[in-house]
Amino acid sequence: MASTADIKNGVVLSIDGQLWNVIEFQHVKPGKGGAFVRTKLKNVVSGKTVDRTYNAGAKIEIENVDRRDFTYLYNDGDSYVFMDVADYDQLSVPAATVGDAKNFLLENQQVQIAMNNGNPLYVELPASVVLEITYTEPGLQGDRSSAGTKAATVETGYEIQVPLFVEQGTKVKVDTRTGDYLGRVN
């Protein structure tokens, strides 16, 4: 058992049999009363976010989470297959665990997978990836008050919004957290 002094960003807590990732925390010592720790927690399985407050010194249960580097190999229908870069073992991860990361996965891409007791918890992608535009309508310039955007499909099948000047076959940088266009890549 650990105490609230051990809470840090990225630590995984076990609360009522579920795993929760600490997104942010704040140690508060008001002028009157005892100190406490305010946390924002994200459920590892469902992705639900909650705020939770602990009294300073309260006992909490920290889970051991191992983050290892993997290479994405292929999708075999209902699961995704990754290879451990350290020992070349293959790991099959269910589509539900991969979640929205599938929109940005390309073969031979390096990712991190968080493991707890041999079970994959979630797939962590790099902050941004380079993808090729496979389909987009030609952009028409006209008089408008703000910058125009259009829909474009990238090589993974995911649809993003890009500026009007981006054409089919262009490589673009995409933010994996939000799916936003970040710029062209030469």
C-alpha cells in the first residue's frame, strides 16, 4: 500500500477492482483544515474520466504497469498483432483495447503498450504520425472570411479536415490525440 504522497502523473491506481490512470493531480493545503490531494483519473478500460479527492496521507493501491515498445504488424480481423522489439514475441491485442489508435496505425509503426499482469491495457501512439492522403476533393478557392478546410481520407481509412491546398498523394502530419492536421511533410 502507498499513500497519497506517491501520486504522480501517469501512475495507475486500483480503485474498487478497476484500473485508473492519473491524468493530473494537485496537492492542496488550505489555510483552515487538513491538506488533501485533488486528482483527475481516467479509467484504463472504458476511457471514462472522473475527479476524485483524497485526504493527505490516505492509503491508496498503486498497480504495477509495464510500458514496453512494440512494432505493429497486422490486423487479423478482430484483433491487432504487435511484436515486442526486445524479444520478438508476438502479442495479439483485441480491437476494443486498441480503440481509436487504429485510425493512425501503419504497418511497422513503433508504439508503446501498457501491460498489467501480462494483459494489455492500452496502446500509446507517438504524439504525431505521417500519413498519406488517399482521397480528397479538389479545393475551390473563393471569397470567404475564414480559412477553408475540406475532408480528406488518409491511408488508414480515417477522415480528417485539411486546408484547401492539400491534394491527393500529399503526406501530412496528424496529431494522434485529436486527429487534427498539423502540416505537410516533404
